[in-house]
Amino acid sequence: MSQTKNASDALMRIKSENTLSDAPDETLVMQVARGNSAALEALYDRYASRVLGVSLKIIGDQTLAEDILQETFWRVWQSAATFQSQLGPFTGWLFRIARNLAIDAYRRRNVRPQAFTGANGSDPILEAMPDPDMDVAEQAQLSLQSQRMRKALDSLPGVQRQVIEMAYFYGMTRQEIAQATGEALGTIHTRARLALQKLRGELEREEFEG
Amino acid sequence: MYPRIEELLPFYVLDALTEEEKELVEAYLAEHPEGRAQVQDLQSGASALPYTIAPVEPPRQVKESLMRRVTADAQARERSSARASGERSPRGLRFDNLFRVLSLGAATVAILWAFALHSQVTRLQDQISSLNEQVAAQSQSLDELIRNLPQTEQSDIISVSLKSTETQPRALGQLIADPNDQSAMLVISGLPPLEPGKTYQVWLIGNAPVSAGLLTVDENGQSVLIITSEESIGSFTSVGISIEPEGGSGEPTGEIVVLSDL
């Protein structure tokens, strides 16, 4: 009797885990808002490597980036009830939390950000990072996706790419970017708009061509 | 109308505006659907930026540390929620149940008393007006008690009206109990005091009658008895009261004055 119950409990748990791992982000966030820690774990498994990648890109310090990763998901746990799906997808909200935390941490450290990109457009810090607990297949898929995205970004003219990277990854205002690049504010506005429009076009083309 | 606001939109989707600029943009967007459409277009480009960065698999201990923190918080929330909802220990629950039983019992006593008082007033219509005022006051108390009844009935507590037999047709009573609990309250009226050497005995009846205690009524024929049982009250099918020799009997031997299904 007890063994049957244990087996039944185990089956229910596995079923629940499978259901969570397949659930849409928005469903999981709703579960998190109700205090379901397994739903948070599912979101973590889904996006932790992305969040750590972005945090590391901004802060340039593995230990700090890991702290930001944990803090990001802790905030998701605490604030899931405030997420509003009508304002955009969960990933936008998640990355915004991570990015803002990383930029704040970077500003507190008051050090220069890492180089925007290497000479060939690659990111030397990220390429040097070991992945000790890597799920090889999943990681390969994520890396492939990143390569396609990166390719789309790299297809932009350098001056346009630079503006949106300075704004997004380093939290620089348009005035700061204008000052840093020595360009007129109007030029910065134009470059940012063109960059985002072209990036969108590149991504659509990439998606279309598979 | 806002010629320069549109220039801010790329930085709005990149989340790189000052708070003041952000407020300006949001005020603009609230009134300009074409602005919202532009933002949507630009957003699809900006939302791809995190994906241009190679993912970095975090060490296992980051997740473990996070989940320990989350689990502790979830447990704290549960404890807080339990306190808020008045959840208590099993012992506390038993006292709570008993308290609810007593509260409901007191309400029933008042109801029965009010009924008795009301019938007395009916029989003695020519009595002084102060008695009517008393009845009115009691009726008001009864109303208050009835209004309060739903609050005390949020639990599983049941109240069973007891039926008299032909032997004592004026007997009137209530049994208030949580079927899952082993205690109950019996409130009775309309039973005449017995001659010396005799007593009322309450029986809980399942497969066989089990004595639930001896009952002594006052000069008005009223009594309240707290019943305790080895089994939960819900495991019995009936409740009865019989007249037994002083000290009670092992099983009903005398007249049955009350018998009701639970």
C-alpha cells in the first residue's frame, strides 16, 4: 500500500515537472505569483544561462554576474504578481531586471565596462568562460541561436551597432553616447532608430531563411 | 505636437531614458496609437539584443542557493498565512472546536429559552407589560445570535434537532457537534425533573448504545451536557435519552424520552 502510494506520488511529481517544463512563460509566472517554487525553478532552468550571459557582458565579473543572476530570479519570485503580460513578454521583463541590476552593480563598482566587442565582433570574455555544468545539447542550441542573433547584429553598420550596444548593455543615455562618440545628438537618434529597424529586418530575414 | 518625442522612442525601447524622458514618452504613447505602433516595431529589434550574447551556464550552486532562499521564503509565507488564518496546533484546534461547540450551544440555549419565554407570554397574555418588554429584549438577543450563527458555522459543526417520544412530547433539544470530533454539546428542555432514585441517561447509538453521560434537569426541565466519546460523534447513527436507575445503566432499560437520528 505504502509502496503504491510512493509510486503514485513519484508519478505525480514527474508529471508535474514535465508539465511545468513545457508550460509557457506566462503560465509559469502566474504559478510563481501563487508561490509555486517549482515554477520558478522551471523559469530558471529556461533562462539562467541567458541572464548570466547578459549580466556577465555588462559587469564583466563572473562572481558578480552570478550574484546578479540569483538576485534577478529572487526578484522574479518576489514580484511575479506585478508582471503584466499585456505590456510585453516575460523575457523582456526578466532581462530588464537583470540588465538594470547589472548596470547598477557596474556603476557602483565604477569601473569601465568590458570592450563592446572584439575586433572581429566576438566577445573575448564570454568565449573564455568555462561551462562546468553545461547541458551540452541544450547549450549548443542556445549558442547556435546566439550566433544567429549575433550575426544579425554584426550585419549592422558598426556605428549603428555601437549606439544600441552602448544604450542597452551599458545603460548610457543618448547624451552620454553623443558625448562618448563625439557625434551630434540628432545623429545618435537616427543611428539608434536605423539600427533597431535593421536588426528587426535582419532577424525576420534570418527567421525566414531558417 | 510632440516633434521630438518620437526621437526618444528607440531609447525608450532600449530602456536608456532618464525617468523624466520616460514619463514624457509614456504620456505621449498614452495618447498616440501611431507612437505605440512604432514602439512595437522597434521593440522587436531591441528584444533580440539579450539573445545576441552567448549563454553562460551558471554553476549549480547558484541555483541551489537561490532555491534554498526561495524555499525558506515560501515556508515563512506559509507560516505567516497560517497565523493569519488562525490555524492552530491540533490541541488548539480541539479547544477551538469545543469553544465553537460551546458558543453554538449557548446560542441554542438562548434560542430554546426564548422559545419557552415566548410560549409563556402567549399563555399569560394578561400579565404585566414588563414581561412583554423582557420578551422583546430576548427576541433581540435571539436575532443577534441568529445573525452570528453563520460565523460559527464556518466549520464542520452540525446541529441536530432532537425528537421527543410519546412519553415526553414536550421535550425539545439540540445536539451540537463536529462529526469528526469526540465531543458534543447536548441542550435539552421540556424534560420534567425525575423522582429520587432515577436519572436521565444519554446514549450514542451505533452498532450498540453507548452511554454518553447522565443528565440532570433543573426545575424548568432544562439542562446542558457536554458529551465525550471514545469514537467520533459522526460514527454514531442516533442519539437517545432514557430514564434509568440512579447511577445509570450499562444499556437502556427504562423509558425512552428522546430519540433522533444524527
